[in-house]
Amino acid sequence: MSDEHFPVPPEVIRRLAGEQGVLNVFGTISLAYLLTPSGEVLVHDDAEGVTTAATVDEREFAYVRAAARYPELQVLTPVRPPDAVDCPACRGTGSVPLENGSRVFCGTAQCNSRGWIRP
């Protein structure tokens, strides 16, 4: 695991990993999305110092981000319904291009980096 991708302090992530056996799958400025061995997702808010169970949207987001980093976790990603449509923001890819040529996850609420929108 590369700590430079996770702004939550590495020592906090290591402590949680040791205590709860979690895998850090994504981080923001103060949040860490943690995958438990049973497949549950916890969200650690470093600013508040609390770890809570993920909402449905947070869980789906974490699963998609986990699968992007660890292809063997692809099985966790939500199944696209037959009547879902491609997200217009990311054109069905789950990520959007930046001017420098790199890509970042699609953060629209409807897509949630899945690449598709529920009907």
C-alpha cells in the first residue's frame, strides 16, 4: 500500500488495519474508506476521529474504487441494471480526464464512479 494516496495519516490507517483487519481502498482529505475482511465498508473521518459504517452510496463507491486498485475485488462492484444509462459526465468510464492527460474518478452523485446511472 502506498501511503501518498491517503491523506489520513498513515499511522491512523496502520492502527485501524491492525485493530480491525481493514484494507484502505480510498482516501480524501480527511476520510478513509476501509474494507473489512467480511466485505463491509467503514468510513474513518480523521477530522472527527470517528469510524462509522458506510452508507449504501459510500459502500458502492468504495467497492468501485477498491476494484480499480485491486482487480481481484471486482466481484464486489455493483451489477449494472439492464436499463441503466451511461453517465454523461464520464461517458460510461467511471472517470473523467484532466487537462494534463490523467484521469480522476467521476464524482457525480448519480454515477458515483460506476460509469452508469440507475433508472
